[in-house]
Amino acid sequence: MAETPEIELVDGNRIPQLGFGVFLVPPAETGKAVAAALEVGYRHIDTAQMYGNEAGVAEGIAASGVPRSEVFITSKLNNAFHEPDDAREAFDRTLFALDTDYIDLFLIHWPLPTRYGGDFVSTWKVLEEFAADGRARSIGVSNFLIDHLQRLEAEADVKPAVNQIEHHPYLTNRELADHCQANGIAVESWSPLAKAEALDDPVIAAIAEEVDRTPAQVILRWHCELGYIFIPKSVNPQRMAENADVFDFSLTSEQVEAISALDRGEEGRTGPHPATFDWLG
């Protein structure tokens, strides 16, 4: 695979634009999947406390022989641990499970505005502690909406480096993504292929034929052209390699606009809405 570009974050750190997601990968299979992804050439692994497979990520990195220093690891705070002391303890458990003394990027997984009295700011300030002591190289958020980000801007000391959001051709989340980019917050796309729903879209199929690539590669290249980080998931080594092979071609501006025009707004959302999601796990 071609070398993966890196995106510079607002804190000066750099993140590989392509990541390997392990959402819904069973813990017992995570080590094998991560090792296979690293063999393909991935150097960014995205996990979370709620996935229950952080230890498997550590096993996969150890089995791969790739030095820890060459792997960018992202994890996320479990929804049940937003209280400051709970967040501190949960972060310690993450470092232990990942067998590391630092994490490259740690995120608040969901804002949970209907929980904890709507106070995600005190949770964020705990993440600021992790950044200050170096145990989190970068800190960020996931599924935060514009009003959530504006509240952090007004009440917190450190700007999120990343906002990981649902983003794909059927939910472009354009207003939110534009707000992030205008404020120096990197956009990271989860569910970049719309849970495979967009792979059969005729517009994407036509572009795939024009550029002699697969529909998945076209969609992932679209994320790349927009300047976003993206984290596809597959446990199939052939599909892993296909998803990673998107840095040696480009799309025209017309092709990018045609894919963006597939946006269905809220009807295209495949996951929960951040304004109402309150599952603690």
C-alpha cells in the first residue's frame, strides 16, 4: 500500500489519516485482526472501552512485531464513567489493558447531554489532566454536536484535537464538519461506508468504473479528498488491503461533489443521534 498521509492536529501531534476500526470485533478475535491490519500496513488502531477489546489490540500489536512507538492508538471513555474519579480510574484501566504507559488519542465517546446533569465539561477537564501529564498525547471528542463544542470552547482550557462523527455519503454532517474544520478540530469519520449501504449506490458504482476502483475505495478516497480521517473496519485481510489502497489515485472535484450530493440528512443516519443517545453500557 502507498504510504498513509498524516494530518497535523491542533496540538502539533500527527495522526495517520487511515485507521483500522475494531468496533464489534469480538475480543477473542481482535488480536488476530489487529496483527493482520498491521501486516497490511495500517499504523492507526481505533478502539474504545465499550468495545471490550482493548487487551486484544495490545495482543495484536505485540504479535505483529511492530514497535509500539510506530502505532497510533485511539481509545474512548465508556459512557458509564463520566464522573471525574470514574474517568480517572477507567483511563488507568485502558492503559493497563493496552499494555502501554501512554495513549496517542483519548476521546469522550458520547456527550450524553441528558445524563450527568448535562455536564460533560467536568469530564473533559479530566481528559485535560491526562494531556497535561503526557499519558494522553492528544485528547478529543466523539459524536459532539456544534453546541457541545461551543460549550467546551467557552468553559474548557484545551481545544479538542479531533471530533469523531458519523460521516459517509448518506450523512455528510456538513455543517458540523465545516464547524470543526473552521475551528481547527480534525474530523474523523466513523461508519465511513455507511455500514456498507452505500456500496451499491449507482452514482458511486459509476465513479468506481470511471477510476477503475472498487466502490469502497471510491468512498474512502472521497473521505480523503475532504481532508478527513477515516476508520473502516473489516476482519478480512483482503478487504483490509483494499480499504488501505486509496492513496495512489484521486477523484475530480465533480466526482467529490456527486458523492456529497447523495446526502440524505437525518434519514441517512445509521447510528444514534448524539443529542438524545443516553446508553451507559
